[in-house]
Amino acid sequence: MAEERTFHIGPIRPPSEAASLLLQVTRGCTWNRCRFCNLYRDTHFKAYSADEVKRDIDVIAAYAEEIREFCHDSRWDLDGLNLRLGALADGNARQCFYMVAQWLLNGGENVFLQDGNTTALSSGRLSDVLIYLKKTFPQIRRITSYGRAEELSRHDAEYYAELKAAGLDRIHSGFETGSDRVLEMIHKGTTAGHEITAGKNIRAGGIELSVYFMPGIGGRELSRDNAEGTARVLNEVDPDFLRIRTAAVKPGTELYEDFRKGWSSLCSDDEKIREIRRVIELAKGVSTRLVSDHMVNLLQDVEGSLGSAADRKRMLGRIDQYLELEEVDRRVFQLLRRTLRAYDLDDLQQIPQEQMEQIRQAVSRDSDKRWNEKINEYISRYI
Ligand code: SF4
């Protein structure tokens, strides 16, 4: 029995890995200097040895064995599971038990290797862990991890082919932008060239690539660059997924101080939406799926395949439907969306006219600058 035993769990995972088992292979980030991110500022990077990770896998396996006893004829005894969870005295052990239970209740098929940059490890060391993980849990169907573009670009296609053979299926990478000017401004420590080399090698090695784009991260001054540079990288790499993460300049980060000092001006929601529109327009001949899987995105239903004419038309149509609203109604939608009172544009029709008028009056009071600051404050709460 695994009572009171624990394994390492890191702070973040992509939203698409919400139902995945989290297995910490490294801790922190090898770079740790992006001006918009302070997630690991107080964490020293550590690569766990293969033996340490295998020990964690053994603890997970012991919990899994115990948890499976609460399943009879494909039905889970949730009351029994809750009682068992509550009986664990140690908070960390409860967190571990809960995660393994959630994972198994969701099918127990996907695993995400944490933290910020797992591919800092050699292919041999990472493969050792992957093989042990798949041997322990033969039902696993997908294993994914984060990687930083500059470090990813140091590996050739053979490195990725070896990891693919050992069980790694997808790499998520925060490209954020394909503009060298924006990359320099946010101190990402990478270039568009790194992104292209990394992307091509990952795909040649047979691993799926999921990259992130941050509309608005370059501020108003670099808004055009941000979109056009990103489209250029996209056209070179043709990643499997382009995930939209609308920029939120979070208080406490260096980038927030840059904006506060006036080194750059915050983009409005409209400018960020126009960046997405420009990327879709310029993405040519790629089969990438554009995904909007985060609350920070204003138009979360703008999703589809960039390789499909029908999807492109639908996505651009939805963006234009928003941009063609009166300015005051665009602000109303921004506010309702950021306060969880609307999911998409159609929800505007559900607001009674009288209430709509009151909101219109309320949102009209702020200057553009103050309004953009307010929206930034709202979305910063979601990251
Ligand atoms: S590479 Fe990722 S985790 Fe590391 S500092 Fe930059 S954004 Fe944060």
C-alpha cells in the first residue's frame, strides 16, 4: 500500500493536459529570464535522475493499484474513494492520491512530463524514463512535454526519433512569437531561426509539435511584427497545433514594469484580434490546427484548421463579426467575456436591452489607455 507516500508534482501543464497524469522529470526552467514570466523565478533548475523519476512512477503505480480496487464492473465507488482520500493525513499524499484517482477516472491514458524544459535531458536518460513509464502503465496512449525553442534547436531529428520510439508523442513549445524584435523585447533567449530549426527537426523525428502564440505581447509598436513574424515561422514549420495565448502583462513581471514605464503601450483587445486575423490571412499551405484553449482569449470559438478553406472562412468571418460591432459594443463584449458573463458573441443577444444600455454607459467612461489597462488586469487574473 502506498499510504502517505508522495511523488513530485510541478506547478503547470497545458490546458489540453488537464486530465493527464503529471510526472515531474525536471523542476523549474533552464532559462528563467523571460520578462513576462516569473513562474520559476525562485526555483533552481533540477533534472531528476532516471532512478528518482522511476521511484515516483513506482509510487504512482502503488496508488493506482489501490485506487483500481474501488472500481467494479467499470463502475467507480466514488464515496469509497473520497473516504480513502480523507483518511490520508499528509496533504501532499492527498494531492498525489487525488491526481492518480482523477487520472484513472479519466481513462488513465495521457501523461504530461513536467516542468518547463524536459528536453534539456539527453535522449538516453529521457528514453529510459519513457520506456519504464510505458512498461509500468501499458494503457498509456499519449505522452507529452514542454520544451524551449533554443534548446530544442540543439537537437537533431535523430534525437527526436529516439524519443518518439521510446514513447514521447508531442512537444509543447512556447514560441510566443516569430518576430525576432519581439523575442528580443521579451528576452525569450531564442530567435525565429531557433524556432524553425527546432520545429523542423521535431516534426522530422515524428513527434507532434504544439506551439503557442501570444497576440499583443510586443505591445502596440510591434503588433504588426508580432503577427507577420509568427506567420513566417508557421509557414516554415507547419506545426500540428498553434495555440493562442492572448498576452496578459502580469503585475510583478519585468515586462509589466517596462509597460508601466512607457517603454511600450499595451495593445487593445481589438489589436490583438487583428494580429490573429493577420496570422490566419498569412498562413499559407499549412495544415496546422489553430486552437484557442484558454480563458484569456477573447474569441475562444475562433478555432479550426488553417489548411481548410471552410475553416479559414469561418474563423475570419467570426473575427470580422466582432470587428464590425460598434466600438462601445466591442467593449461591452470584452467586459462580459472577461467577467465570465459571455462565452461568445451570440451571448450578446441574450442581454436585455435595458441592461445592455447600462453596460454601454459604464464602459464608455474610460479613456482607451485606462480601458486597455483594465482589460489587462482582468486577463492577468487568469494566468
Ligand atoms: S522559457 Fe518558459 S518557463 Fe522559462 S522563463 Fe520563459 S516562459 Fe517562463
